[in-house]
Amino acid sequence: MIIYVRLGRVRAITVECNKEFGGLPLYKRKSYHCETIVDMPYTQIIFTSGKWTPTRRAANDKQKTGKITIDPTGTDLD
């Protein structure tokens, strides 16, 4: 069984109960990339904090702008 609760735009809590997690550990806390994972018997709780924000990119970030750039080394790579 999985329970997912959104807390605003970026934060969330996920609670998963499963027999495959087993009875051990009684309590174990880990943190990875602004997420806190708490392992308990047959349960795992994941809290995603608001510190993480998705990278925003423009739709045309790979396209050339048409501006001329001058390379100070004098080599032409294009």
C-alpha cells in the first residue's frame, strides 16, 4: 500500500507499507539529495523537502541565437 501526500509545489511525503521490507531495522534514517528516507518495520517513509527545485530550461536553449561570438583564441570550432 502506498500513500502519497503533496505538501505544496515541491514537498511531499510518501508512506509505503510492504511485507517485503521485513521486520528490521526498527528505525533507520538516511538522506539523499534533499530527501529523507525513514525505514521502519514493514514501512518506508520518504520526505521530499522544499530545498530541491526543478531545473528550469527554455524550450530553445539548444538553438543558436543568431548572435556573432568572437573567439579570443582565434580558432573556429563551428
